[in-house]
Amino acid sequence: MSSEPLSLAVIVGSVREGRFGPVVANWFRRQADQHGEFAVELIDLADTGIPLELPAVPPALQPDLPRPAGMADLTRRLRAADAVVVVTPDYNRSFPASLKAAIDWHYTEWQAKPIGFVGYSGASGGLLAIEHLRQVFNELHAHTVRDYVSFPRYYELFAPDGTLHDPQGAEAAAKAMLDQLLWWAAVLQDARRDRPYLANR
């Protein structure tokens, strides 16, 4: 295994006006930094123009398809990541269209990599979105780890400065998920280096 720290991409999935996602993502980034085993990159989809119109040939058939110039940095950062955490709300019992478009514009960038989730919303805490995302990432040959972080009624849980009123449970959940991501990321990084992934053949 490389002596370099593993790369963890934390994706802010919502681009909605007035969104709460950056608050949750920044909280999680602090947890990941404190964990100490990852080089953490925050990816905010609001900073990238992501067309909803997909190309005629899907990325599964043409992994290096021409993408809009404004998407180059997103693609590069996803390709470089050893693990990914998606921060998502529930929108109408699922996840945001912005996140689906970012996922669908890519294919090999997700393969044989572990994915974790941080959800937030009203009663469900993002769990409806997370369960849909598990199905999507399974189709893309990614591995979703079991544990997750969930914030039901997030607007009651966070203080104005972005900290939690009662952080103990959420911090424990974040650590459990990060530990799982670390194990899978290390194993899968070695596997990708030693042997091409089957879906690429």
C-alpha cells in the first residue's frame, strides 16, 4: 500500500438556492480531517456546470467521451479519489437531479471505489435518498459501505456556527463510516493497481 494518504472526495449534492448542504459537508469534512487517514477534497456541484443532456453514447461505452470544458476539474477530482462521500438531502423521496447528472456523466471514475453517505432532511434524515443512491452506485460497480451519517430535522440539530448542539452520536457515526471507507479504500486501491477491473475489459 502507498505511503501517501488516501484521497477522499466529499461531494455536496444539492445546488438548490438557500441549501443547507455546505453546512453539513463542512461539518463532515472536519470529522474526516480529525480522523487523520485521508487527504480530503470538498467538491461542491454548485461550482460546476453539469448539463442534464447526456451524450448519445453513454460513459459506460465510451469512458473518455468528450465532456463540457467546465466539467474537466470535476472529472479529474473524481478520477483521483480513492473514496467518496456523498452529502445529500431528500428531494421528493429521492436525491437531487444535480447529483444524478454528475453521476451519470461518469462511469469508470466510480468503479471499484467505496462510497459513503451523509444524509439530511426533515423526518427521514436523507435515508430515502441514500437508499436510492445505493442502487445507482451498485450499477456503477462501486461499493457502498454499510454505515452512514443521518441528520433528521437537521435545522434543529445545528447551531448557527455550523456545529452540532449534541455532537456525540453523529461523531461516532462519522468515525464508523470513515473506518469502513479506509479499509475498503486501501484494499480496492491495491486491487486496482494490481489488476484491471473486470468492467473495463
